[in-house]
Amino acid sequence: MITDEQKEKLRGWFAGRLPDDLFVELVEVTPDREEITVIGRIPEPRLAEGASDAEREAAVQARIQEFRERTREARMEVAREGEHLFRRKVSWGVACGTERALFTHVAAPVMTRLRQPERQVLDTLIAGGVARSRSDALAWCVRLVQRHTDDWLTELRESLEHVQRVRAQGPDREEVVDSSTGDGEDG
């Protein structure tokens, strides 16, 4: 688990390292064990008053694609430095208006063992056309849980951070090992 302080340091590094004209604002920096995802806000396209939803959607998609192509070299340079420094892949995304788009990012394999009732859930999603494979179905389930349990997951993450802070304040590992190497007698 990554602490709030580590997240703040990562965000600070990216805020300081990114070219000033890359994003309107740095929206979020999200790390995990494999990847750091950097999302910045880009300006919305200017449209005529009364533009249709279809026109607005097409303009936003075109703006995102233009940004991605135009800034590729600058983003790759920052990513190379960040990957070397933090030993994780750096991925990019943007927010434009209400739209969010992630560019190439890590899809890390996760091994799991499932019993038959759990596999049947995945197989039902495949049979229903919701997913193409068990892997796809499992990812769909995770996204569904994530969407419906954000509050619970946030509280759990905060609790884990508290546990890490308490552990960090505890005795050094060497002292714990030394105190347990006695001959078992009180004294």
C-alpha cells in the first residue's frame, strides 16, 4: 500500500517536472505497485453556442487525439525520468470537459483461484455477451464493485494508511528479533 505522503511526493515531482504548458492543471497522480498514472486537464474546444451533443463529443475526441500526438515526445521524456526514478511505468491520461481518456497504460496480470460457483458467475457473463473471456469477466466484476463501493474502499484505504503509520512508529525490527532470541527464561 502506498502512503499519502508517498502519493504527495509523487504528485509534487510530476507537478515540478511537467512543462508548464502541458496541462491546464494536474488533475491526479495515481500510483500502484506497477504503474503511475498521470492525468491532466486540457482546454475544451471552443464551439459555437448551441452546438449539438454529437458535435461537442467529436470536438472533444479530436482535441484529445491532437493533444496526445502533439505532446508525445514531451510526455515520453518525463515518463523515462519517472520510470527510472520510481521504478514503475508511467501512463498518461487527460480530462477534457466531462470526458476522461487514458492513453496506453499497464494491464497487469493477476492470478487468482476461484471455486466453481465463482467460475459460474464469470461463465454466465461470457454466455450473456457481457465479457469475451473469464479474464474480461473478472475485470468487469472488479469495475462494478469499484463503482458501487467507492466510499467503503476509501475508508479501507485510510485504515490501511493508519496501520502503516502505527507500524512505522513501532520498535525497530532488530530490537524485536533481539528480544525474542533469549533462552526463554524470565529475568
